[in-house]
Amino acid sequence: MSAQPAGRPERPVALVTGASSGFGRSIAVELDGLGFRVGVHYRSSETGAKETATSLSNDSAVVGGDVSSWDDAFRVHAEVVEQLGPVDVLVNNGGVRHDSLMAMQNPEEWRSVIDTNLVGAFHLSRLCLPSMLTRRWGRIVNVVSPSAIVATPGQTAYAASKAGLVGMTRTLAAECAARGVTVNALSPGFMITGMTESLPDKVKEGIRTKCPMRRFGTTEEIARSIGFFVDTDYMTGQVVSIDGGVSIT
């Protein structure tokens, strides 16, 4: 008979990348409400990360670094462990987007999207996994996008990074399942965040009208799903779409 998972720790720790604003901030707030002590990661906005931390009730740690760099990711992880303890839940939310038709794409911008969105998720997962596997309980949630499966001209880099993250999610889930660690992907619908607010109004309206619910999601309502990933022991390797129906059209 297979061993049962060890169960959620009494004082769990979560690390959320890209938590200085937007969706990452809402995830941090939601996890805090579920009793987690949260590592609030930022790449460039320390002020924003500190604002996130002040909105949390439990102990938290503000940690900065570029997760596309192994050295930075190593330091981020080490600081969270030192201040809060081993990471029980990792949410790979940090990401960038540099949209352009491939024929005119700047190669460095294309690579930076892959390095941040995909390689960065590998770095933090690789660092958090050994402790999760040893303690026989852990959750990795990779934030992906409908762009991983729905073609959007101008987003070859972003789509490739998110599709790669879906593949990594499924394979890593198979590697970890027997030791109580689940790995799943959350695919949120379009939200007005720092990454998307600069899009032209015409583009945003086009996105809205393609959504069966005819509206954008809020970061708060989509972040509420994080409790499902945390509490569900028997789901792994899945992509859960909370997107107002975009993925069914």
C-alpha cells in the first residue's frame, strides 16, 4: 500500500514570486488568510513588495531578486527559509511579457521572457523541492496562461514560456506524486494588472468580447482558487483554467 501524504504543516510557509502587485499580491493575501506565513518576492519594486507585506496578518518576509538568475534565486530561497522556515507552497507567478511579431522580435527580449517565466520557475522549484520531498508534503502552483494553448499573434515568446511551463508541470508532477508533493498549473483569464494595463483599449475590448462572460476577472476572485490547490491531495499534473470561459471557445 502506498504511503499517505504527511499532511499540511501546522505553521506552513509559502513563497510567491512576483508578489509586489497585481495577481501575485492577491495570491499572497489569500494565502495569508489561509494561515500561511508568506515570502513576498519582488524583482524590481521593493516598495510594492513591502506594501503587500503590510497587508498581511501573519509573519512574512520581503525578498528581492531576479529569478532567471540561479544565484539570485538561491539567495531568495535561502532568505525565506532563514526568516520563515522551509517552503511548503511555492507559487511561480513572476513573469514578464515582451510582445512582438517574431519577424521583428528583439532576440534579447525573446530570451528574457523564456528566462524569467520558464527558467525562473525551474530555479525556484529545484530549490524548494528537496525539502518538500523529504517532508512528504508540498505544493507547487505554476501560473500559466490561455496563451499556452490559444494562438495570439505577437506572443510567440510568452506562449512558448507558458506552454513550456505546462509541460514542466505535468512531468514534474509525475516525478513527485509518490511523495505527497503535487504540482499543478493555474491558468487565469485576462486581468487588468501592471502587465496588461498598458495594452491599447481596442485590444482590451477585443479580448473582453471574446470572453463568454464578457468581462475581465479580478485578481482577488481568481486568487481565491489557491486554497483549492493547497487543500486537494489527489490532484496533480493538471491545468485549472479560471478564465471566464476563454479556454472553451
